[in-house]
Amino acid sequence: MNSIKKHFLTFTALALTSAAALALTACNANAGSAKVAFADSTPSVSIPEDSLEITQALQSTFRSISSQVLPAVVEVDVTETTEVKTYNPFGDIPWLKEWGFDFGDQGSTQQREQSSLGSGFIVRHKGNKYYVVTNNHVAGNASKITIKLNDEREFPGTLVGADARMDIALVSFESDDDSIAIATLGDSESVQTGDLCLALGSPMGYFASVTQGIISATGRSGSDIGSISDFIQTDAAINQGNSGGPLVNIYGEVIGINTWIVSQSGGSQGLGFSIPINNVKNAIDQFIDNGKIAYGWLGVQLVDVSAEYKDELGVGKETGAFASEVFLGSPAMKGGLQAGDYIVALNGHKIKTTDQLVREVGQLKAGESAEFTVMRGKNKVDLTVKIEERNDSVTNDSSKLMPGFIASPLTEDLRKQLELDKKVKGVVVSNITAKTPAAALRLQNGDVITAVNGKAVSNVEEFYAALDIASNSELWFDIYSDGHILTTAKYKIEK
């Protein structure tokens, strides 16, 4: 990539405005005039030599990037097989069968194949195997995969591993050709807003296309595709078919995997998003070694909370992630972390968002000890937690989720809605999860809890302090209802 760097050394911010020096000649003629000017007969434009050198240097840079990176970019053609249930309108008419008409069974299933394509890039070469990174939503459910190289050679592909949480997949193909290009992975941590970038892939099936833009933002979230990654935002044109292709910097290094767009029309509107390449470097090795990604598991339910909720919780303006619930027997519980803790730091560095904590815990290895700093009300507490491997069967078992709901502040609006007297103090039950201890105790959304294990609570901070699952062997609540206080059954906490 030295040639790329050399060409770009002459490029400055003036390059972005040098296009203004280009004078466009219009093809027109005066009304009634017999003279007509044609485009191919007009004089060429006059460009100052220093401006032309800058523009040529920029063009040479983009040419170099394209020529050296495109050979590592592939088209990923996939076929997905799905089962479709058929409906037979005549299946329930017995006399038709008696007359010899057989229209098949009612509600039978048929297999249907659907073809689509995406992009990818070659990241590894071991023996005669080449490995291609793409998106899970491109190849994760494929029954057949074909890899098409930049020189239009095609190879059958094999799915090595796929992960829906990160929306990435790794596909392999075999070739004895040792000269097939491998993409160079860059450092997405060094990416800054305003950086120039190129997006490569096969948008709308247009093979080996290149678009150019800038980095619009970093650290974006809010994707509807379920990925736990943060994202690099770019205005480089990304369309359907670009998914899985690389986003590269001016040195030809891959800094992201093009993944999704925001669009009202279905086409590019300058809002494209890429998974930072640093998020997936370790995943590539895990796919090759184990066929899957092993995520670290803490064992808490994390939710975003408002500034008003943080005040009620007693943590003020601290940034972090709120652990509203804890799994019984989880690493978090064993390490002393409680429901209601507000996690502000992991291994000595600040936690700013819930998404950040989810990503960073996921990157921890099973058996590794991690240092957490939490706000427990107004007090800071340091905890050491031994991380375990995430297991879907465990994380999906809501019966272990304590307490099974989120305690909400009893605001004036809620008082009016629930028609409560001002003398009533406590917290409001919200977001009850089925099969949890809360559901077993017959709690309902909108219930007002006035005491935990006989201890009166008047706000969220007091509620979570009284909950203290680590110290209690049983759990019960006092609930206000129509001027009366009802006490729930007791739930035995099995740790």
C-alpha cells in the first residue's frame, strides 16, 4: 500500500474544493442563429496546474485503492431453502376423493428455494482454503453458497460459522491458486468523522463496484437488524447487495463491514452503516477454530433509563448501564452484583452506554475475572466477577430472572392514572416477564409495592436496597390495593 500513501501525501483539504475550478461549457445557440456549438468541438477547460496536480493525485489514490483492494472483494451468491405450508381448498371434501379426485393432504409443506446475493472479502488463507467475511443476514441461512472472485472465477462456498447477534458470517472456499488477494484489516479505533472512505461490493448485482464518501459518524447504534455492534456511519453509497462488503480507508485497509442502510426508498440516501472491523477480528479466529463465537456472560438484565429515573435511583448524572434484574446462580450474583446496581466501569474504564457494556462483556473470555464498579444508590462499590460462557438455554430461562420486573417511580402522572392518595408511597411494578418469580407471586403491571420483606420503601433507591437478594433467602411484597395492603406469598430464593 506504499504507492497509495505516496499519492495521498500530496492531497490536502483543498482537494475537496478544487472541483470548483472546473468550468463546464454549455451547448447552446441563440434563437434564430444558424450557428450551433457541439460538445466535441468546444475547447477543453483550462485548469490551473497546481489544482490539476492535486486532483490527479486524489484520482490516482482512488485508482490505486480500487485496483489493489477489489481482487480481495467477492460476490456471495446464496440460495435459501424454506418450507412453505400449502393450503388445499378441496382437502376437506370427502366425496371428491370418493370420485377419484386427489388434491393432496390438507396443510402439507413444500420446499421453496430463493436466491439472493451479497458481498464479502477474503481475510485468511490456510492451505488450500480461503476464508471470506460477510454478514449473517447474507449467508447465515444459506443452503447453497457460490463465491465469485473479482476475475469472475466461481467456487462453491461452505459456511464455517455465523452469528446473528453480531450479524457476521465466515464462508470458506478451496483453491490451489496461492495468488488470490487477501484484504488488509485496518484499525477501526483510529477512524474519525470526516475521514475519506470507499465502499466496495456488488450493489443491486452490479459486480465489483466502488463508491466514495466520508465517515459521517462513529459509535452509532439503533439498528433494527438485532446486531450488538456499534456502527460506523458513512455517506458512501451503500445499496442492497453491498451487505458484507468492505469499507476501506485511504490506505486500502478494511475498517468496516457494510451492513445496513436507512432509506425511505430502498436505495442509498447517504445513511449507510458498517460494523467496525475491530469488533470482528477475534470472531474470525473463533469461527475457524470452533465454528462459533463464544460470548462472555455476566448474568444481568440491562435496560436504558432516563435522567429522572437515575435521580430516583440515586446515581445522579453518572453514565453507565442499569442492571434491573439478576439471574439466580449467575456470575453476577456469585460476584455480589445486585438488581438495581448501576454499572459505571469495567476493568477500570468508564461505561457510557448499555450497548457498550453488552459488547465489552461479550468480548470477555469464560473463566476470566473482570472488575466492575457499580453505583449502589449513592455509594460506589467495586466487585470482582468471574465470567462464564453465554449459553442461550440459560439466558432464555426467565424463571431464574430476579425479581422479574422493573420498579418504576411513583410519579404524579402515575398517581393520577392509578387514582392513588398522596399518602401512598412506594414503587410501581412494570415490565413483568413471564415465568419469573414476580409472575409466580401473581404480581401485575401497575401494582404499587409499599414494602419488601416487611421493610417499607418509598422510592426506587429504597426498593432495590431492600431487595438485597444476596442476603435474603425468601422474598415477598406488600402491595397497595383499593385502600388495603395485601401481602404476597413468599418466594424461596434458590441460589
